[in-house]
Amino acid sequence: MREFGYERVLDVSGAVALLGDDPDARFLGGGTNLVDLMKAGVERPTRLIDVRELPLDRIEFTPGGGLRIGATVTNSDLAAHPEVRRHYPALTQAVLAGASGQLRNMATVGGNLLQRTRCGYFTDLAKPCNKRAPGSGCPAIEGEHHNHAILGASAHCVATHPSDMAVALTAFDAVVSYETADGPGELPLADLYLPVGDTPHRETALPPGALITGVTLPPAPVAAHSRYRKVRERASYAFAIGSIAAALDVQDDVVREVRLAFGAVASRPWRARAAERVLTGGPASAETFAAAADAELAAAKPLPHNGYKVTLTRNLVVAVLTELAEEAAR
């Protein structure tokens, strides 16, 4: 690890100004991803700008009845907050599934959204990687890829996004707030992550030098009837091989509203719009749930060793929506 500077900031404008003066600096929240990447030599910042003391650590109701979550709220505090548990239970479940207690105590909401892929080729400097070194290649396509993307990938990158929290936030139409030297801005979370295309090193649509200041969840009554389900290779803390955030509103056995997002299948949390269209207005049955999953997964392009993710994701859709439908019928 090379030498780097460190500076703690107490106001948002000061943090943004520091990064503007030093484009090779990085904002530091909990450091649960960035510090690991620095140790591996993937990230080599000239300076760390510690934003943990910024006044962005609150969870508050918005005037319309949604929730605003500050960027420095820890994952532990987010999962434990009574209003999150009451109005967005899938978000609480996603955060609790995402990491060990020690990591949740350190990790922040803003940092969680910006964590980078856990692809082994990305973190191994001895291997080529288009995300780390544009134009060098993607060895995962011919190599180890059993936990890589089946949706939205390209010939330049097949890595997946690792966040559990972002999957639930995507299902609930979260909006990311940020600050730049030119002032504040907002970006729907669904638009935060860029398609892979031929530029996998360009991961987000945030303007240069932007600091995430918070995430807003709009009012969504359906979110109160939601669930996050994660499948992993071991029961203890591990990254997903497949996951789903689902919310369902059923009346008289008809789906009135549904939200679906998949995790561990693409370079970003995958909002299942095609599945939602099939489900809305249709019968709340296992057959309809399976048809909806098939409609979404028709675009899947699995690699030789990760085709199981198609079946796994289909089964997750059917199982979780069936559970929610049965609960609604009680």
C-alpha cells in the first residue's frame, strides 16, 4: 500500500471542495470495501476524505410519508430503525443478510451503494480486467464465472454487483441525493448504475466529484408487505448467488401491485419490469408467478457454468411471491 493523506471533514461543502482539489482522493465512510481494495492495490488514492462525521446520519419521514436515509447512517442503524422495519421490511432483511454484525456496524448507506464487484479477477492485479484496466480483457468469460451475471452483461464484463441493500432500494424506487461543487442533485437509483457496454470501468452516473448525501424512499404502501430472500453458498456471511426483493398487494386473489428486483444476476440490481407487467392484474397463483419469472429471464444469457442462476431465480420468484400471497389471504 502506498502512502496517502487523510483528512476528516465536518461539512458537506468542505468534503466536496477537497475532492475537487484532488481528483485522486476518495471519500471514506466505513471503509469496509475501500480499505480492502487499497490493501489489494486495486484502489490507490492519494488522500482519504473521512466523511463519517458529516451531519448525514439521520432517518426521517419525508412530507409525503416516505423516508429519507442519510448517507452516513450505518447499516446496523438502518436495519434496526422501527420505521424501516414497519414500512420497508424487505430493506431490513436485505441489510441483515448482507454482512456480519461487525461489518454492519461500520458500513454506511452511501458506501454500500458504491461498493465494487467481488469478482476475483477484478481484485487480482496479476490478472487482466476491463473494469480495473480498460481494454485488458475479461478472463471470467472463459474462466471462473459460476457466480457471474446472466442479465445485462457484455463481452467486456460479466461481473455482478454485490450489494443486498441496493436490491431492496431498487424495488422501492429509491432516489439518491448527492452534492457537487455545482450544487445538489438527485438520481433515481435505477439510473445510478450504468449499463456495462464496452466501458465497465464507468460504473455510476454520478457527476465527477459527487458525494452521496442520502437516499429517499417514496411512499409505497405495498412495501409494507415485502420480503427479501437471499441464497448463498454457506449459511454464514457470504455474497449472494441469487436474491430477490419482492412486495405484493393482492385483493380477491388478483395482483393489484407488485415490486420485484433481483440481486447477483447483473452488474447492477435488476428491476424486473417485465415480470411486474405480467403479474399486475393477473391471478395470484404459482402459475402466474412462474410465467412472470420466465418473461423476465427470457433475456438471460448464462455462461457455461452459471446457467443454474436462471432456475434459481425462477424458483425464488415463485417461492417468495407464493409466501406473500398466502400471507395476504389470511
